[in-house]
Amino acid sequence: MHVTEEPSGAIAAHPDDAAGADMHRNRGPYALSGAVERPAAGALPLRGDLAHIALAGRHFVPHYAVPQPRTVLPGGAPLLPQPDMAAEELCTLMEGDSFEVLEVGPDWAWGCLSLEGPVGYVRLDRLEMLP
């Protein structure tokens, strides 16, 4: 392998043999090939530290979670952008809706209605575990 300095000042490594050249060209399905546009807040079940497992090939975060479905109890539940009842409500989950829980805290669950959103926090006492 040899190293050259690009006109931009960046250092570039170049493989010397055919095997190294193939490895350099074939980055596989999960290559870190540059920045991706960050989706709008609440649009995808994605945070800086955690994401829905279905996003594993598209967004890189330290942890992925398999959703644990729970049912919204009678009376519905507000979906909030932060775990704070004073936060502005994103929408109201209806009784019987399935909410995909990705993280559970002492009083709150973070998750989504579907992979396409909406995403937010729901009080745990408004959700029921499925049998």
C-alpha cells in the first residue's frame, strides 16, 4: 500500500496488490460512504444513541432495539416529544392502538406507532403489555 497527499491536503491510501484493490472497491452493503441527510425530528424512530432495528442498514447509531408492542389503554394517551407532561402534544394515541416501545424508563416509554412515525414518549401507565 502506498500513501499520497491529495490536492486538498488529505492523505489517501492506495492498495498495491489486486486483493487490496478489490477490497478497496468492494465496501459491502454497509459501507460508511458519507453523511446522510438527517430526518426531521419525530419522523423516524431514530436518536443519536438508539434506533429501531429496521433502520440498521440505513442509519448508524450505537444501539438498535427490536420493538416491543404494547396496547394503548382506554382513554388514549398523548404522544410527546420529550418525557415531560408539559411538552406540546404531537398527537393523541387512541385506545387499542399498538405502540412499538423501543426504550423503557421509570415512567416513560420511547417508541413509535410505525417505522414511518410518529415517534415520541408515552407514559408507561397508559400502555398495556401484550399477552
